[in-house]
Amino acid sequence: MSRFGKKSALTLAGNAHSYEQRGTDTAELSQQDSIDIMAAINDHCRRRYPDLKSTSILLHEEAHNKAYQTTMGGEGVSVINRATWVVVMTAEDKNGRPVELRESLSGKGNLADLNMTMQTIGPALDETYQHLKAKCNAVPVRGGQHVIVLSPDLAGMLAHEAMGHPCEADSVLGGSALAGLVGKPVASELITMIDYANTYNGSELMIPVYADDEGTEAIDAVLIENGIMKNFMNSRETAAKLGMAATGNARAYTFNDEPLIRMRNTAILPGKSKLEDMISEVEEGYFLMKTGNGQADATTEFMFGINLAYEIRNGKLGHAITDTTVSGRAIDMLKTVDAVSDDMHWECGGYCGKKQPMVVSMGGPAIRAQAAGFDDGHVSVSITTQDELNIEQNEASLLRSVENYDISLTGIVDGRKANVAITDLNDAVVAETVKTLVARARSAPQDDANAVSSNQVDSFEQGPLHSDLDLLCRKASEILDFRAEQTPKVELRSAAAAHGVSRTHTVTSRGTALSSTVGSFRLGVTCNATEDGKTSSFSYSGGIANDLSDKSAVEFFALDELMRSAEHQIHTQLIGSPFVGEVILAPSAVSSVFSWLLEQLGTQALIAQSSVYQHSVGEQIAASNLTLRSDFDAPGHAPYTADGFRAEPLVVLENGRLATLLPDLYGSLKTGLSHRPSTSGWSIDPGKDRKTDLISSVQRGALVTRISMGRPTSSGDFSGVIKNSFLIEDGEIGAALAETMVAGNMAQMLKDISGVSAEKINYGGQNFPWLKINGLHFS
């Protein structure tokens, strides 16, 4: 064994302690007594608060019994009882959205030990109701660094989550930010923080621990004293490693759990200030009263969700604010504390999670400090549900329902902006993501044009919000039947009939709140055709509609034409020698041209000054028969932009004349151009020509349904392969084309449009006619 080295035995700290601690002697409430109390609370709420939409009431009690013996001779019995009552009130704000607020009381003992008479509970319920009504008229929080007053509940959460966990010695040995800081300042001299074992000010605490689950006598752990880091919470093992006293913090939830270092009753101690004075001395800031959740890590970085808070203006409480978050680094924030109230509040209703649950209590006074957050923020949450019937290889293959969640978050700090996106709504994941967002924003380049939308408040709903599986089955059958009866050479590689609903909510720190609920049906077909060992190239068509019931599935989005055309593309021919000719762009190919145009009018090209239309507003940039306008509320769409604006209807090209550029908020601030909110969904006005007349007017060229090409140059030059396309000679459609290249210039193509069809295909967001364009190079 010598070649592996020799490890000396670790002499464990601690002692063998014997004790017996019993719980409450109060008789338990009967089930009927509990029901009567809840009925009385419910009746009180119905009579006094008739505008509430709902009231939820919970009574809960639990007992944690332990007995232990150790090989060191220690033994003990522990019974910890605790009880909680919770009332959740729900009302509606001025926009009809639900607003919720919770009030609770927890304490040592069973429910009978809580004073639940209406004389006691009634005033607390009245106060909660008044706060709820204030929340119904809440204003958005202003991002950035502010003076904040934390209520005792929030101070207790800060003590437990942000500073308590990093003070657990196993965390210290694992690299906590507090390692190596004993004897050094980590907070204002007004801050003293202790993890109490069992007694505070001569009274037994809510979670009394007299010995831990290693048999070590539990003693108070003074963590911070007058701002100086003093000690950590230790087990016998960590105490020996760190050369400290064992504090009796090794606790296990059940007999077969490993004892881990856990807090017991952790609190910041009261100071000398009055809460009302702490508020009256603040010119502008926030009073944070209640939290719904909290997360922190070993760096003392924290994020708490705030569900009740008020503005402080000129020393007085102002409007309630909408639900928000407060985040920062506890050892930085606690150094800014300049007042601590003289009152103290304890709470023991929840569990602490660290591999295993554990009952704990936390307490504190109110504290006043500086809290840093984002200067501005933007959050979008989207929930999408979809029923989908799939077809593969000419057979119905799968019926499935899926649900997807997406959250995108944008944070701005000192002009520095970062974005993240996640698909997991778990609180811990969201909290970790916000911390990542803070770090990314702080390291991002500074840009004064970074901003979020302001005061955009709107809701939008359209389309079928309920699925119809029978309809989806009929549409899939219609596609299969058409193929079998009309186009038997076609192979349906994949096809689908689907119904989906997308619910999206966007908020910003500057008062934007946009909500949309959009339902729609979708059809799509990817196919090719085979005969005698020859195969056509793949073709696709599909789109979005609000109703599929009024005609056959194949009459939507030219699916019938797609499959018929595929059979005619089995046998192809080369175009021969190069020539300059005309194209008829089918609606499916028109998007290639107009995607380039919209990019030229958008933020990226305008900032880079690479747009050929940078200074062309009001000029004729396309043929006079071309008008392009928005269709932002097309089926499956909502008229909201990604940066949080309602996109009003607009005309981009009117009879070929450029009416506007399309910079988003960032682009407008960066360039000084007028902001024109826009999103997906476009339509070209129909022309006066029939499609057949356009085709018959072509001397030599092609009917093009798809162009496969790379990104055009900034000036618009492009070349690409035309696919699923046919030769036109002397006004007649001929053979399908093989390996045919087409080249030209996008800007010139817009000017060379010589015909616009009266017929259009509406794919849902792309509502386009056929276009005849002169002067393309074929090879």
C-alpha cells in the first residue's frame, strides 16, 4: 500500500450528547374543527370581498419524530411540530387578467396552537385584500439599481438562501465565495447573522434542534458579527477539517438519509431603526414585501421573485408594482445596508432543498440597502400545443399531440445587452438562466441604442382554438385519396394535417404587456414521383388556414397542382444553349425575391449601410404594377414584433414606389431613421392579367416554382438552380427542366416585372400572385 501513499486518520470534532425534547401537548383539532375554521374564513371573504374571483384556503400540520443512538454513547428523542394556514385570494385587474396574493401564518406546534380566531385572522385578511386591490392597479417596475427596503420576510429569505447556504461548511470546502473570508468584512457593520440551534431571546424557536443527527450538541453558529465573517455551520467532519467547533448542523430527513450540513433557525438580528423611518428617509425606491420563490448559489448570487411591492416616492409608499425579480450578489448588497429595523419576524412554513428536504425556519428585521438589477428587461413566454396526423410513404403513420414551452429573456445593464432562450419552465432553471443573463450582459459591449419597448399594451386572439381530430383525419384521407386516384405515380414522402394553438405573452420593464392567442390549421405535403426507375426531384407545398372544412384538402395551397406537376417532372430535359428570357414566378417562388427586399429594408442592412435602398424612400424602385403591403394578422400570425411592439398595417411598395424602410427599435435608435414595427405576414396586390395569359405571352423562358440559391450579394446579384420548373416556348408549357441555372439581379427584377396575375395563393402569411419578369439569364 505504500506506493499509493498513506492517509492519516481524521480525528472528528464533537461530543456524545444525550437529550429528550418533546413536541406540543396541545390537543389536536378535529377534522370538523378544521372544516369549521376554513368555512368561517371562506364566509368572511365572501361577505367582505365580493369582487374576488376565488379564495383558496389550506390548513396544514406535520410532526417530525426522531430517536437516535450513537456509538459514542449519545442518545436522544426529538419531536418537531409545525403548523401553517394559507389563504390565496384571486381578483382581476383592469384588463381582466387574474391577480393573485397569498397570506400565511406558520408556527411551532399543531393547528390548535395557532390563533385562528376571526378576531386574529380577520385583520390579516383585510390587509391582504387591500394589497391585492393595489396590485390590480400595479405599475411596472423601473429597472436598474435602486434603494430598496426589504420586509422581514425578504430579509429572512436573504439570510437563508443567499448567505446561509454559502456558510455551510461543505459548501465552503467545495469553493463557496465565503471560503477564506473569516475575519474579513462581508457586510455592513449593522449586519449580524446567526444560525440559532433552539432558542432566541429566552424562547424556544420554531425548529428547535438540541442535538444533530450525528449526536453532536447543537450550539448557535454566529456567522456574521457586525459585518465580519466569524464562523461556518459545521458537522463533525468539516469542523475537524477547518479547525472549528462542531455546531450540530448535521441533519438527515429520514433514518436512511446521510446527515448533511443544514440550517436550523437562520436570521439577521434586529437593529435600532423604525420601519416607518426607514421608508420616510427614501426619496425614491421600493418596499419589497413578499416573495414567491428564491434561488441562490455558493457565489452568493441570488434572485428572488417579488409578488408584492410598492414604490417609495418622497418618503411615502406609492403605487403597487407588477410582479418582478430582485437579483444581485449578497455580499455586495449587504455591504450597502444603512438601516436595520428593531422588529423581528420568524417563519417556518417551507422546506429547504439540498439533496433531501429539511424543515427550517428563517427570520429577520426589515433592512434597507441598494439592489442592482437590469436597467431594462424583456421577457416573452410562449406555449404551443399541436395535434398532428402524419403521413409517410403513402400511409397514415402517426397521430400525436405535442406541447412546447419557450422563454426568451433580454436584459440590459449600463447599455450592455444579452439574450437567452430556454424551454424549461422549472424555477431553478429560470433562476440559473437569469444569473447567466446578468453575467453575459455585464460582459457585453456597451451600445446606447439598446432599449426595450414602452407602454405597448394589447391583446389579440384569432383562429380556431379547439382541435378537431375528425377534420384532420378527413383532410389526411383526402390527400391520400387524391394521390391514389389522380396521381398514382406520386410518393408522399411526408405529409401532415395539424391543428395548433400558440399562446404568447410579452412584457418589458417599461410597461409593455402584449398577449396573443392564435389557433390555426396546417397542411403540408412533400412528395416526388417515380416511373420506370426514374424519379422527380422533391417538391413541397403547405400553409396555414383558419378553416379547412369548406373544400378538399388538395385545393388548399395548390397541393393538387403540386402532385400533378410532380408526375410531369419525372422526365426532364436540359435547356440547351444559354439565353436571356422571361420567367413566370409561381407564388411559391415569389418569396425568394421579396425576402431579399425585406432584408434590404431591415435593420441589419440599414446599420451596415449596405442597403441599396438606404436613401430611396419615395422613389420608384419597382414596376408600377407592384404593390406590397403587410398581412400581419394572417392566419396563424399575431401582429406583434419580436421586440415588443404592435405592428400596425403598412404599405411598403405602392405602385412600385418605396413607401418606407423597416428598422426595428434598435435599428431606428442606431441610425436615426423612423421606427416602423413590422413582423411576418405579407401580401402582394393582385394584378389584371390571368395566369394563362402571362404564360402565353412568354416567347422563351420558364415557369419557376422553386429557386435554390445562396444569399444574393448586397447589390442583389444572384445565381441559382431552378427546380420543379418547366420550359416555356412560344407561350406553351413544355418539358420539365433539369440542371438549369438562372442568374440576374434582384433589384433589377423588381423593375422588370411586366405582369402580375389576378390569381393568388394564400399560404397564410404569404399571399402572392404569379409574376412575369423579363431579362433573366438561363444556362
